[in-house]
Amino acid sequence: MIYLCSLTCAGQNTIGLPQIINYSKSDFKAGTQTWDIRQDSRGMMYFANNEGMLTYDGSHWNVYPLPNKTIVRALAMDSNDRVYAGGQDEIGYFERGTNGVLTYTSLKKLLPKSQNRFADIWRIELFGESVFFQASDRLMEFRNNSIKVYPTTSEWMYLRKVGNKLYAQDKANGLLQLERHEWVPLNIRQPLNNVLISGIMEMGHDSLLIATQTDGLFLMGPDGHLQKQDSRLPTGVNLFVCTRINASELVAATTAEGCLVMDFAGRIVQKISRTEGLQNNNVLSVFLDKDNNLWAGLNNGISFIAYNAAIKYISPSKTNEVSGYSARIFKGQLYLATSDGAYYVPVPGSGDLSFSKGDFARMPGSQHEVWRFDEVNGHLLMGQHIGCFEVTDHVSQPLAYGPGTWLFKPMTAVYPSAEVLAGTYAGVRMLGYEHGRFVDRGMVQGLQESIRFLEIDNNNVIWASHPYRGVYQLQLAADRKTLTAHLFTDSAGLPSALNNFVFKVKNRVVFGTAKGVYEFDAAAGRFVPSAFLQPVFGTIDIRYLNEDAEGNLWFCSGKKIGVVDFHRSSGGQPFTITYIPELDGKILLGFENIYPYNKENIFIGSEKGMIHLNYEKYAGNQQQVRIMMGQVRALGKSDSLIFGGYFNRTAAGYVQEEKEAPALPKSYNSFHFEYSSPAYGLQNNIEYSYQLEGYDGRWSAWSSRPEKDYTNLPDGKYVFKVKARDNLGHESVELRYQFSVKPAWYKTVWAYLLYSLLLAGLLYLLYRWQERNLAAQQRKFDEEQARLKYIHQLELEKNEKEIVELQNEKLANEIRFKNNALADASLHLVEKGDAMVKVKDILASVYKKNDNNPEIRNALLLLNDVEKNNANWEQFASHFDEINNNFLKKLKDRYPVLTNTDLKLCAYLQLKLSSKEIAQLMAISVRGVEIKRYRLRKKLNLPTEQQMTDFFHTI
């Protein structure tokens, strides 16, 4: 939690108090009490706490307990950032271990058993090559990996290195110094054996300033003489711990008064207690960090005190929290206008006025809200809720009662101005300046609106703005008692009729709007974007503008405050815009006010008092922006810490070595990165940009979030890069962390080798399969060829058979034809035989009648010869067998019982002659043919159902 300091301590404190950031137990999640504080070379903070050692990088807390879980009461840091820690019955050190994790090494094992039990370690000091641990009953010197014990007969009470000397306090023997590994008492006229020393500091080359817990401060000269300082500390104050913070001041942690900043004479310069914002007044430890800011370890919590910050907070009332409206320095006095009247305090004429000491006094007669202080004609005018007043010798003198007054504007730039306009709750009031004093000339009639923003341009045109109406152009009548008002709204070029504010900067009247800065173009009678401020502000919301003596423009945009510095260029522009993020949300919205007295003293109205900004210190802060890598966790089935935040220290700085880049299994492919800048108290100023090389194509946008998560990263090599920048544009160096995600088992070299083997096997099997397939195809092809050949052969055979059949058919036809011809010839012969028989019979008859005529006889002989030739069976059978494939011969061979008549019948049946035709050829009756057929079937042993023609086809 952040507190703004308020002044209520007894006595005079500085008027400006630093910001305090409090960290409670719920923030760092450890014990309540913090006993010691240290800082390493990177800026990391270390705290000795009841539950162990705490670390803090500005964003993340970590707890490192001791092995016996005891209270850590003392810390020391060597040049290599090794942190020595001491607690109850435990001593050792923390240093970088494996994976950059802070690891503890106990030194207790170096003690003999008879000496390895001891009480709390209260202080640790590094001296030369030795480390000294102070317990109540002993001092232990760790050197060359061994421990030497310095016992005491009473009690060791204090241990401190000052310059190149080491001092210790013994309860019985007082203050001692280490010389040649022996503790030698100092020659002090008044021994310090009964007081509790809380701090020892060098004063010059030969003197010491000794702070005690309850007896104040002592100055010890070279002769050993002790001189008590007249510090006038509060009664009963206990300076528990004291440490030097600069060349002339020290800070004391007290048990009941918080932190007291004192000079070396013991006079309190500043008090920082619960009233000023600490969580409690019981402070156990204090530490000045590298940026000269204070850390306080409290009885319950830890507090950061921005002692060296450029921003301080002023609270004028000790009993009431008031809002600050405006400020004015006049004749060596700082006047504040607040919600509870006016306050003033004397301030010096130069320097940072926040360090001025004094108490604010409330101005008499300012019981109501005071809005404004303006210096006009060498007088201080005050606008108050009940009218307008002049301040003289810290007393308010009324000029006019009536409507509350917001501000005062002289009518001319020539000093002194005879007329002054006062903007009031209900219009404009005219003040006259006569004979060195102001007189009230009454309200100017013509406009009854609240006039809180009023300016007069170089043409004596009066401009007033109303946040909810628009912009008024006012023209005074010659008698100065009335005016005419013309209202401009968005119809005249303004972005809106709302939220318009008039200011005078660079000797020009301009108008802040929700869309940037506008000016009035008299020729066109319209508002246009400002030609010289539009390139500066663009279209951002401008609610307030004020020009300082250096020509810089202070502005408010929304809840932010910034300054346009025309003496510094950036980004190719002849100016630099610097925002003050520490003040975001702390200004009074609607009542913004910035009083730039000079570059060291900028007073800003706030919800809680007044804010003081030393702009010269703020802008000149050339502190290098640093970046630290915190823990890195890999997230998988479990949360694994792969980096603890500590790189090896090399000549190039803290960098990760190549061999330390972790390679993680595929199951850990989600990562959580923590990083921070050790800009304590300025975390609102810090932004971060990151890039995961190998995954992100470019750097991220700037963000204030100090951590980044990546999930489900593919396998590969990565470099996480991060950098920081502040609000002034300073960037840190780039920090890199390398790691890699191993491929899944199925993507490893062995897996790929297996894949290669499997692929080779698969290719081989494929080859064999292809080979078998080709062989099978070849077989199929051969079979197909054989089949085709067979089919072809069959087709050939079929064709041949068909040809044979055709030939057979032809032959059969020929045979049939010949048989038919033979049958026809046979029938013809039969007919001729019949005819010849008839002729023969006729000739025989004639021959008988003609008495054996020889010529007729010759004719009968010739007919007998012809008849013999016609009856030549053998010749017929020969011709028949030739035509019918030796049918008769085969039949005779198979059935020898067949006679010529039977064969003749078979031949006639083969010729498919009818019974009638066969009867004619055989010269028998048809009945005789049937009988012969029957007898033939018997000889051939033919069954009844078999046709004789079918039988003949088998021959």
C-alpha cells in the first residue's frame, strides 16, 4: 500500500515528505519482523526475516528459510553477491546454485561439536578475507574454509566495520578493535561498556561518531576523548540502529518514533513515523539502497521510503486531510489554497523548497474554501468562497464580498494594470487599481455564468470558457459596467460544447478540448486546431495548460500530468513530452492546477494536500534502467522451477552461459517467466517489452506487467528476451534466457533412426511384395498368355474344326450329293434295267417271231451284256465305300455274317433311300424290304429303340 506523507510530528519537519510504500506480511508472505537489509550488485533486495531470508526485485517476493527454520537476524553481502546469513544456532551463506537457484550452504559443520551450539547471530561484518559472525557469547571468524572462535567472559554487544577497521563492543571491556587477529581495547577515557552502541560512523580521518540506543550521540576524537552531542532528542527515544545516509546525515531506526533523519550533531532533520505513513513506529533496521532511498524493516512489515525521489508531498494541516487547489510563493512565504482555507509557511529563496523546515500556519479570515492565489501589481490576491481578498502580512483583507471568486486577470500586460477582472461564481467582477491599492467596481452585468477560466488576448478580446456550455467571447462596454457575450459551441468548429478550457500560452489564447488544442480564426469566425500545438498534442484530451519561465508547457490530460520540454528533442521532434506516472490519479479532476515556480519547485494541486516536484532532478535522472530475470517455471504434469533468477557473473555482466541452457522434455512445453526492474518506488514508471525468439516474430508492445506465460510451445530452441524502459524513454540492456523443448520421443534421433530402419524394412518389404507381385503378375500374365494361347489354340482348333466340319460338311454334302447321284444313278439304272428288260422281252418276242433273226439275236446279246454291266455290285460297292469312308468294308469287317444283299440294303439305307426305292433297286416288294430290314437288325444286334441310321453314323 502507498501512503502520502502528512506532517503531524512534534517539532518542525520538512514541508515536503517522501512517498512511502508499505509491504505487509500479506505481500511478502513471511514473518512479521525484519532485522536486517542488504542489496546486491544487480539491485536485488535481501531482508533478514523471522521466517528466513526474503528477496525482492521490485515485483516478486521469495522466501528462503534456513535449514532449522530459525529467525534470520543478520545479513552481509560480499563483492561476489554471496549473502552471508546468521540465525539462531545457524550460520552460512546463500549463493547461486544449480539452474540459477539461490542455495544455502551451512558453515556450522566447521565448528567442533563442543562449540556448535550458540544463540542468535546479531550482526555479520566482512573484513578483508574474513567474515565475522557476532553472537552474544562469541565472535566467529570464517576464513579459508575454517572458523576461529573469539569467546568472551561477558557479552559481545556490537560489531561494526568502519572504513578499514573492525570494531566490537564487549559488555565488560567496552569498545575493541581487531589488530593482527586479536581484539584490543581502545584507549577511551570514558569506557563504553555499559551503553548499547547502535551505530559507528567515520567523522573525517581520525574521529568517530558513535550512536547509542538510549544515551544519544558521542563524538570520539583521535585522543580517545568522548564528547556527547547536544542532540535534543525526544525523551525516552531508543535509537535501535543507526546508519549513515550521506556526507552530513544519518538515519536512526527507533523503537517508538519511526525513522529519524539527523545531522551529525544529532539534530532531527526529518521524522518519518506512522503519522507520515509507516505501518508502525517500531523500526528494527534501516538501509540506504543504491539509489539513496531508504528501506525500513519494521516490527510488523517492511517500508520503502523514497528519500531521494524528486516528488514530495506537502500536507499543510496537522489535524485535517485537505485538498490543495493552488500555490503561490510571495515575499518568502509559500501560500497554499486548500479546501480548508489558506495556509502559509516561510521558505528560503532558492533550492529545493521541499526540504525547507517549518510548520504551516492557517491564515486568519480564511475559514472557507480558498480557490486561488494570484500576484497582480505586486500584490497577492486571494479568491475565496465568499468573495475576493488581498493578503497583507499573512492576513486576508476583503476587497469584495459576494459570489465566490475563482481567479484574477489584469486587463493589460503593462505593469501596473489599472483594471483587473475577477472570474466569479456568477459572472465577472471588475477591480480597479488606484494609488497602490485595489478597489471594487462591482459586478459587470451581462453574463451570469460561473467564470473559472478567463483569458485576454492581444486584441483585448476577453475569452471565458464554461465546461458545460462552450466558449464565451466577451466585449466590455465603454463604461466597464456591462458586457456582451457571444457563445460558441460545436457549430463553430469546437469538437464539442462540453469540456472546453481557455488558456494563454506562448502569448496566444488557446483552447483545450477533448480533441486537442484549438485556436480562434477571427477571419473565418471559427475554431480550428492550433497550428503550433496540434503537432505537439495531437488529438489528446487537454484539460489544463500552463507555461513556465523556461517556456515549457505543463498540461493535464485526463488523470495524467505531463510537460512538454522544448529544450530537449526526441523522436525527430524539437521537444520531449514527459509524463509523470507517479502522479496519475492524484490530481483534482476539474480543479487542475500546476504552479511552476522554477525548475526545482513545481507545485501541483492534489486530492491530499499539495505535490512538490523537482523537475530538474526528475528530468535529469540519468539512472540506468536495469532489468532482472526472475524465476522461470516449466509447466507440465507438475510445476518445475528451471531457473531461480541468478545468472553467472561475468565480465560482460550477468549472462546465461550456453551450457546452462536447459533442454526440457516435450511434456514441459508451457513456461512462466518473471522479470522486473529494481526501480523501487518507480514501478509505475517502468514498462517491459519481450520477445520469444523462435516463436514471436517481433518484440511485444510495452506493458507494465512483469511476467509472461507461453503455453504449448512446439519443440525447438528458444531465446526469451526482455528489456525495460522508464517514462523518460531510457531503456535497459536486453536480457536473454535460452532454453529448448526436446521433441517428443517420436521425433528424436533414435526415433528417426528407427523410422529409417522401419522405412528401409518397409521399402524392402515393399520391394519383396512388389517382386512377388511382379512374379504373380508375371505368372498371371504367363497364365493369361497360356490361356490366351490356349484360347487361341482352341479358337484355331475350333476354326480348324469348323473348317473340318465345313470340309466334312462339304464332304458330307459331296458324299450326300454323290450318294444322291449314286442313288439317282442306281434308280436310273434300275429304270434302265426295267426298260431294258421290257425291251429284251419285246426283242425276244420279236426274235421268236422273226425266226431267230440274227440281228435281233445280236441285239439281245448286247442287251445281256448291258444287263451284266448294270448288275455289277462290286463296282457299286467300291464307289460307295470311296464316298462313305469304307462304310461297307467296315461294316463287313465288324459283322461278317452280313451277305451282299444285307450290305446292299445297308448301303441303300445309308443313302437314305425309301423302302419303295430300295424295293425297286432290289427288285423286291416293299414288304420284302421291311423283312430284310428286320433280319438285318437281328444280325446287327440292334436294340429296338436305336435307329438304324444312328447306328450307321457310328461305323
